[in-house]
Amino acid sequence: MARSEQAASEQAGSETVLSEAPAERHRHIAGLFTERVHGTRSWTAPAPVDGWTARDVVRHLTEWLPAFLAAGASVDLPRGPSVDEDPVAAWQVHCDGVQAVLDDPETAHRELANPHIGRLPLAAAIDQFYTADVFMHTWDLARATGQDDRLDPAFCAQLLGGMEGMEEVIRSSGQYGPRVEVPAGADTQTRLLGFIGRDPFWSGLEP
């Protein structure tokens, strides 16, 4: 990417300042993912994660969180149709359910307990582990389906800064692939994608 294009991309992505409040941050990030869901024309399009299709990006997000919340906080999210049956409806029911938990005033008094991460306020756990996941997978779905794949550069920098400080733990978790080297001077989005094991220049659209 030329320097002028990089600057333009970062400026365009930084027009909206993400809230630090978990409910509002989820509303914004999940809203962008929802736009990409509605903009998807081929659910069998290959995705940047090896072996995944666009449908699998939605499948991942709608399948891991319910068990995480049920086990750690006795929260039962509503379940829509299967992703194989209707990925758009599956995502919307799931997304609305997560937002309802975050918007519930009682959530401020609840905790999530997990043997790997200890005890955290419920909203903070959703924000740190799930909303950040939605943010990064937005690129996967957008790139798979030929949509706008720009991410908020400030939040990219925030996530990258936090993850770099615990790289050994992250790699050993098996949740991320090996780091992909990116060009010197690459923008924050490109560096984040490379860190989590994505090829920022991946292209795999179906003909």
C-alpha cells in the first residue's frame, strides 16, 4: 500500500472513536460485522483462515461464546437457526442476545469465572475476549466476500499493544497461527493481522 493510500485508509477508519464502555463498543463493532453479514453474497467463499468459508466465520462467533458464558456465568444466550440453515438470522439472534446481556443493568454486578482467566466482571470478559474477536473476524468476513475490510486503527493499535506483551501465552493457546511477517512501516491494521497469523494481502474470492 502506498503511503498516501495508507494514510487515507487510517484516516477513514478513525472517524469514529470507539467507546471504552463494553456495551457501546460491542454495539459498534458488532454493528459493523452485521453490515458485512448482510453484504455477503456467497457463504461458500473461502476465508483467510485456512479451511474456513465465510459461513464458518459466523459459525465460530456464534458457537464458542454461548458455552463460555453458560459455564462461566450461567448466562444462556438465545439460539437462532443453525448457521448452515440461515447464517444471517443465526448471527442476528446471537448478536442481539449478547447486546441484551451487556445492556442489562444487572450485568454490572455479575462476574464470569473461568479456569484459564480467573474471575472477571462479566461485561469486561465479553469485551476483552468476544468483542475483540468479532473485531478481528470482521476482516476475515470482509476480505472473504470482497467488502470494505478496513478496521479502526486506534483499536487495532490497542489490541496489538496488549497482545504483543503476552505473545508466548497467545501462541501456546493454539488460538492463533504463527506470526506473518509484514513490510517495515506497515500500518497498525496490517501489523495486527500479521501478528494474529493472517496474511494481510490474502485474496481468495471465488471466480
